Amino acid sequence: MKIALFSDIHANLPALEACFADMEKWQPDQIFCLGDLVGYNIWPNEVIREIRRRGIPTIAGNYDFGIGRATDDCGCAYKSDEEKANGAVSISYTNQIVQADERQYLRALPKHIRVELEMQEGEPVSLLLVHGSPRKINEYLFEDREEKSLLRILEGANADILCFGHTHKPYHRVLNSGTDVEPHFRHAINIGSVGKPKDGDPRGCYVLLELDEHSNLCHKNSIRVEFVRFEYDVEMAARAVEQSPLPDVYAVALRVAK
């Protein structure tokens, strides 16, 4: 079984189109979107329509949650007054251009999706898809989080595989919630960002999660995770920002992936 997961498009239609084109060569059995369809660029309606057209199961990101309710709060953790001011421009602009049907779609998105995967060997595998964390839509789960803390989150959510986005920085950590004699490996997977990477690589990112009849939570490497990077027209997306009321800093961010 091959599952494709993507997140954090942030109204970047060229990146989303390139993502789908790249996915086609893998022919995944299932595709899921982990939210933040809108914000920071000019194509929120087009992004929403394309995901709806394809019938992709999608959860709400923190930005989707705010825009779906026409609020001026995206739930973003801006670190400076300048970032806050730029963020205010972005959410105001997004609220102005998002159309009624697309806003209603965002408002109706669920906060999580749980998939129970039946393996031929061993117990079922519980796959939990969230945007930030199981506890809060805008909680950041960074790679350097203390192992005990991260494991506590997975156990509390009854997640064997927890997939999430929000930080825009991809990683995969395997944690043992069992013992050395009877291990139970759990997987924390940040799937990165399609349309607004922040890991220094301007290419878009999505994840291919692979399991087969032999996948077993007792075996550390029986669940395979591949981070797929793809090229897209970064300049087109950056110029769209520069030609809009959005702050130019968001165009720079696309070019340098910071």
C-alpha cells in the first residue's frame, strides 16, 4: 500500500499543480491533504477547487480554520511585530478574495482523519492525520522535541503513525513505546510543505508512506517513509506575490525557503 500525503500549500497553485504531476508517476493507492490550503499567495480559490475536484480527503489547517470563519486570526506564531504586521496583511487579503463556496468548504473541514490499516501480520496499524498536533491545530511539533514528550503525544492519541505538517520542515522519527524485548515502534512524520518550504530547499515536498502485508509495529523499518522533493515554477509564484497587495517578504521566502 502506498499513501501520498501533502500539506501547507498556502495558495501556491503552481506548486500544487507540480505536486500532483509528480505524484502521478508513483500511482499512490490513497492521497490525503493535511491542511493549510490558503494564505500568503494569490490562488486560495483555485487551490481549494483543485483539491475538491480530485475528491482528496482533507483536514483543516490553522489558516483554513481562520479563513473558514472569516476571522483576522490565522493561529500563526509570529515572532516579531514585523511578522505580525505582514501576517495581518495576508489574512486580510485572503479574506477579501476567498469566495463564499470555498470559505464554506474550509469551514466544514475536519480537524483530523484516522485510518485503521489492516495488516496480514500483527495488529492493525492506526494512522492519525493532523495539521499541527493531536492536541491543537496550531501546535508546532519540531524535530528537536524531547523524545518522551513526543512519545507521550503519540500514545495519548493512540497513533502508531502520526502524520502532521504546520512547521514546513520535514522529518521522520521512530520511537519505541514498548520494551527492548517487546518493542512497539511508533512513527512521527512531518510531511513538509508543498507551497511554502522553510527548510532551505525551495522545492515542494510531500511524503510517500509505504506498508505491505509484512509491515509490523514490532519491526522498526517495516514501515517506509520517503520524502519526495519536486521542482515547480518558484519565480511564477514569487512574482504573483510581488504583483499583489501581499508583502514582498513572502516572495523572498519562496525563493530561499525560509
